[in-house]
Amino acid sequence: MEKNNLPFYFYEMEMNDYFTYLQIAQSIKDKDLSEKIKKIAYMEKEHASFWEEFLKNRGLEPPPVKKKNLKIVFMKILSKFFNPVVVISFFELGESGAIKNYYSFLKDENLSEEEKEKLKKIILDEIEHETFFARQVNEKGLSNIRDFVLGMNDGLVEILGAVAGL
């Protein structure tokens, strides 16, 4: 993907994550888990607001968001049969890729100091989300997925170290 298009992509991705997490959270019967996923959904909306502001500050209009309704419906159905955290984790495996893209964007783009700080916070939030889902999967006794998740988190820790060192 062209670097010029990345902020548009980031905006759409964050908005779709917001819609997805919110819909899943509303269908979860466990109130505590539902609230935690709603909190993540609202964080994703804040991230989208950053990208919306980023685009507008450069005279660009954020694209209309096309909700991925089929994905949301499919995830809601699967969440009725499987643990919702596992379903989200499976469908959101691309989050670590997003973190890497954010980190590359942070390093390579001309950003104001304020934008850099906000983007660093977004990266840390995304790492927190990944860690939350990994912990939930592990706590639910799904240790056969554990090795995969831990391997993914190793990469995230490397990125966290790099971001903290900037």
C-alpha cells in the first residue's frame, strides 16, 4: 500500500474495529467481559479520531467508512458457540501487523511532536489490546493457542521497546 494512502487505511481500520468490538461486546452475556471489550471499542474510536484529525489537518477528507457487516454478523454467530475473546483474537490476527505499520509510519513520516506522541500512545494501546486478548485466551484454558499468542507477543514487545526508545 502506498504511504500516502496509509492514514486513510488506518482510519478505516480503526473505525471498523470500533464497530466490530462494540457489536460483539453488546452480544456478550458476561457483563465484565462485555465492559472490557466496550472499553477497547471506544479506544479504537479515539484512534480513528486521531487519523481523522490527521487527515483534516492536511486538507484531506476522511473516507466514508464501509462497515464490514458480514464479518460482524459472522463473528456474532461464532461468539454464540465459542468464547467471544477467541473469536475476536482469531479475526483480529492482523493487529500486530497494524502495530508494525504504525511503528513504520511513526519512524518514516514527517509528524509533529504532538502527532508522534499520540501515535506512540496508539501503538501502546494496540499492544495492550493484544495482551488483553492473549491473557483472556490463556485464562480460558486454550493453551494450545498459547504458543502462537506468546510468539506474536514477542514481536510486539520488540516494537514496544523500539517505541519507548524513540
